[in-house]
Amino acid sequence: MSRILIVEDEERLAGLLRDYLASAGHEADTLYDGREVVPWVRGNSPDLILLDLMLPGRSGLDICKDIRSFANVPIIMVTARIEEIDRLLGLELGADDYICKPFSPREVVARVKAVLRRSGFPPDPGGLSLDQERYQATLYGKRLDLTAVEFKLLSILASSPGRIYSRSQLMDRIYPDQRVVSDRTIDSHIKKLRKKIADTSFDGEIIHSIYGVGYKFEM
């Protein structure tokens, strides 16, 4: 599980981001004052920092510069100031990405995932657990109430993360008896599977549609 530090003086927004990141399987901490950030980072070693530009006590740019003097932790700058000079300065000081307000919390979760992946952070092996004997699946400790077909479908996709399966390939594996089923049968199973994943409060997609091709699994 990755540990994310959220540095944001708007406490309501910080809480919202914390909840979304927690739902996506991350551990999230919050700080509201710029003067607290560098000592906290030295003592806790987070895996990624969401750093607001405008903070009481110290600016995000100064904090970013200080952190870069002793740590390579990924930093995503968050700000309402969209001037190009701020964007360039933030990245030159060592920020890994830049998000402008207003934003969707889902976008932030996606950016965090992308930056962690680029930085080489390993995926959480405990995120998805599949018990092949009992046909039971859990996602970050929450059980997915799947049918046998849905479990088989998830198992096939999860067995090769990133690999794209066509509908016909999935049908051949799920129905080896070659029964006649429509292409849309797979779409229907995928829809139900996604709903059950969403019902666990996991905020993100692990089954991705590839337009005109099929589906792939990626956390």
C-alpha cells in the first residue's frame, strides 16, 4: 500500500482527496501548514506528495525545492494559479506533475497512479485476491460477490495485466463447450462485474475498455 501525503490548506478539499485516495487503496495523511511539511517528510518518508502551491507559512515551490535537496519522492503540484511561469518553475524545481484547480478527485487519483507507476512503485499485490478453489475474490479486503462466470472473467483478465483480450477470446475461455452466445454477453458480464467492484467503494477502474478491440485488466 502506498502512502500519500496531502498538503492542502482547504481542509474540506484535503478530506475529500484523502477519502478518494483511501478508496483507491492508498494510505493518506494530511497537512495544512507549509511549515510542517519538510519535518514531516523527513520523519515519515511518504511514497508521493500532493503539494498545494499556495499555503500558509511557506509556499509550495519553496517546500518542493527543500524536499528535493534530500529526497526523490514523487511530487504532484496542485494550484489554482495556471500561469505558464508557475507551471515551468514548479517542474524545474523537481515536481513530477502539475494539477490545476478546479479538478475532479478522480483525476487526482488517476494522476497519482500514473506518477507512482512511472516512479517504479510496485503495485500492491494484496489489492486483488482470487481464491480459485472457492471462486472467491476480494478487493483491498472487501469481498466481491461474483457469479462463477464473473469470477472466471476477472481471473482471465487479471492473469495477464495489460494484455488486451478480444470478446471472442474471452468467450472461448469462459465457454469452452463452444455454446452459441452473443458478443454482447461479454459486455453484459463486464458491466455487472464493474458494478460489483464499484459497490466495494473502490474508486477507480481495473477493467478497461479498448474501443473496437476488447478489454484489459490494469490496477
